[in-house]
Amino acid sequence: MFRELRSTIGTVWCSLTHESLMWPVHGQYQCRTCGRRYPAFADAPIAGRPKETASSVVSRLLARASGALIRAAITAFVLTAFVARIADSAELQPATLNAWNAYVSDTGSHIQQRAARGLPFLWVDESPDRAARVRRGDVVVAPVVGHGTEGVPHGLIHDWIGAIFIPGGTVESLWAVVHDYDDYRQMYQPVVTSSRTLACADNSQEFQMIWQRKVLFVSAAMQGHYQAHDVMLDAHRGYSIAEAVEVREIEAYRQPGERLLPPDAGNGFIWRIRSVARYEERDGGVYLEVEAFALTRDIPASLAWMVKPVVNHLSVNSLTTTLRQTRDAVIASPSGSQALASCPIHARGAALIANADGGHL
């Protein structure tokens, strides 16, 4: 947002210098601030407009500059109001939690219905263009609902999906990375600042992770206790579900007076987190797609027009970065690196037998 504000200020400056007689260049005038060239008002009309006089140009530029200054002032005011608003505590309400639980349940049902109707296992395969982009190395991210958020009582549900292709990757090498919870603080830095394995079973794991994000004037640190479960559908396809069963905000993280708040208390930056990862080994690598869900406090209606685009940008950026960091870690992992995972990978045959029915979400 600071970058956007700086860009607005730059626009104001350019507005005061565009089409100035101070810098003529081959019958045009060039802004030395941004480098753009404009027709000389005295020599050639601007496309679609008659020739302008010097006074009309000055009037138009002043109007443009005034408008940009007003937008900059509004932006600063809105950001200040939003920061002041989120400084207030926001505890999770029962109605908000009920809406989240219903949404998660519906999502699980939709995935089962997709399988029953014989739709493609991977989201990327639903669109040839999307599949081609991912195969070329692009990270494709899109909202699952609306513009990425859905309003619920006193909260917001965020739902995004992203996909990536890992050339040379296998299911085993992917598992070695995603199960190495003790090393998350290295793979997913700087957001993840601490991570450790709590327990491992045949196809399930528990781990703890602390992440920190700094946005505008706000620094949020959260500690999550996660449970994960793996399901192999066959020798080359599977999915994993990870859910934070407890999320706690850390007040004054890494500062004097640091304090771990009770669950569902604090500013409401994150109340619930859940992800469903699907992967398939083919085409000389492995496709990985992640659908990420989160429950957060709501955004005041008066600020939604300004804040929601910023929130959505952060969601896209976060999912894109996570997928890229996972791909980089899999590609960089040495052969046989499954032995390094903090949760040892069990025999694929045992996983297939244990989940012969494809599992349930």
C-alpha cells in the first residue's frame, strides 16, 4: 500500500510536468519524471480531442493533480481508520464458528461429489489453458468463491486455490518436503519463524508452527497447532488435509512483554486455517495444487472497498509464494531425501492398502 501511495504522489508530480514546454522532444514533450511523451498542444491535437491552448492545458493538469491529491488524502485516511479499527479486540463468536464449520462441511461434500461425477481429479485439468500455463512453470492462483472472500456473521471466509508443476518431482520427494515440519522455518521463511513436529502416525501428523506477517502498520504473529492427514488414491495420486485445531495470537512477539493469548481471542487476524493439497505424478514431474481456507474477522462495510483488494492481494501473494517455495525445496532436495523428513515416510504399499477406498474428507 505504501508503494501505491508513493505511486500516487509520483502521479501528482508528473501531472504538474506533463506536456510542459520545458522539455521539447521532436515535436512532443517528455516528462522527465516518468519518461512518457505527450503531443505538443500547440502543434498537434491529442487523439480524440481538438487542439488545446496553454491555459486549457494548465487547467486540466491542475484538475488532474487536485484529483490525485484528493485520492492520496482519502487513501491515507482510510488506512488510518482501518488500523485504528483492527487495534480493537475481536473474539470469535459462536455464529461465526458455526458458519465456518458449515462451509468446511460443504466443501468436503463438493469434493466427494466431484469424484462421484467422474470430474478431473486436479483443478488444473478442468481448463486446457490453465493446465498449459502450469505445465510451462506458471503459478496459477484463483478465488474459489466470489472475489476470494465470503461474508459470514462477524467474519470473513477466505477461499483460494493455486497450482504448480514440479519438474522431476515425485510423490515421495514431495512428501519428504511437506512432512519435514521441523524445517518449515527454513523452507518458508521469512513468514514461518518456528516449527516443530509433535507426533507422527501411519498417515497422520501433528505439528506446531509460528508465523509472522507485517502489513502496513500492523505486525501479526500467530501460533498454530495443526493436524494433517494423508490419503493415497493410487500409486500416483493422493491428497492431504491440514487443519489448525488451535490458533493463538502472540502479543508483542519477540519484544519485552511477549504474551500468548487464549484461543479465539485478540485481534481476529486468523481464527481458523485449513488446506487441502492434491498431487499427481505424471508428465515427468508432479502437479501440486492447494486450496487454502481461512476464517478472519470481518472488514467494516465503510472500509471494504479499500481494504478487501489489499486482503485479496495478500492471499494471492501468500499462496503463490508458498507454492514456489515448496517447488524450490522439492527440486533442491537430494535423492533419497525422504530419510530427512521429521515425519518418516511409510511404505507406499501400506498407505494404499489402508486407504483403498480413497478416504473421506
